[in-house]
Amino acid sequence: MRLLLTSDTHIPTRARRLPASLLDSVDEADVVFHAGDWVDTDTLDLLLARSRRLVAVHGNNDGPQLRARLPLVARVELQSLRFAVVHETGPARGREERCAARFPDADVLIFGHSHIPWDSCAPTGLRLLNPGSPTDRRRQPFATYLTAQLTDGRLDDVRLHHLPRRS
């Protein structure tokens, strides 16, 4: 099962549209995760139309229309692996322990907000993944997103994709 993880798309405030390579990856994915800060409903509608399955939440920059359509936390089980999705997890320091306590029933937590890619494990085994942002790299060298493969209940081949700088 092919997974695509993205967050913090911020359309149209940070970019006019999603990068073509991200949309190509959406088309190839079996499940697309979006960890919030869409900003507009058109991007949600676009991903709903192009995704085989979308698991998504709203973020702190999402207004009432998006909040009415998306939860604060989303949970899904795929091949016996339990995923949770949330926008914000707080400061980097202590994140693993804090998230393990907040999501004791999850195996993988997908989050956003910082625009900083993140891949770590809590002492409990909870895997924390932040795909960064495909449209707003902030202080990062590249805009990014993640892909992964889910095989027999194992998350493999987690890859960070760097996007070319916009001109």
C-alpha cells in the first residue's frame, strides 16, 4: 500500500497551487494523509477528487468552512497499523514522550505545523512523522513531502521528497 503524507499546503497564501510532483504522488498513492493548514477548501476538494482515500485534519490556519469538514484528530487502521493525524504537537523538546502519552493507542502519528520534516520514535514505539510543507519551506532548504510503503503491517521505505524551489 502506497502512502503519501503532506501538511501545511497554505493555498493560496504561500503558493497558488500544489506542486505537480506532489499531485503525481497523490495519483499514485493508495492513501493520502494531510495534517492540516489547508487554508482554502479548493485544495481539500482537489485532494478529495484525486485521492483514492484521504485521511485529513484541520490546522490552526484553517477557517470555519474547513473546520466544519475536517476533524481536529483523525484515526485510521491500515493493515493492523494504527495511524493518528493531528496538526500541532507542541515544541520539539519532549515531543516523543508527550505524543506517546497523548496517543497511546497509535502506532504512527502524522503531524504538521512546524514545516520541519521529522521522523522519530518514542520510547513506546510510536513513530512520529512530519512531512514538512510542499509550498512553504520557511527556514528549511527545500519544500517537502513524504511517501511510504505499508507492507504486511510494516511501514517501510519512508522517503522525504525535496521539491525544486519556485521561481
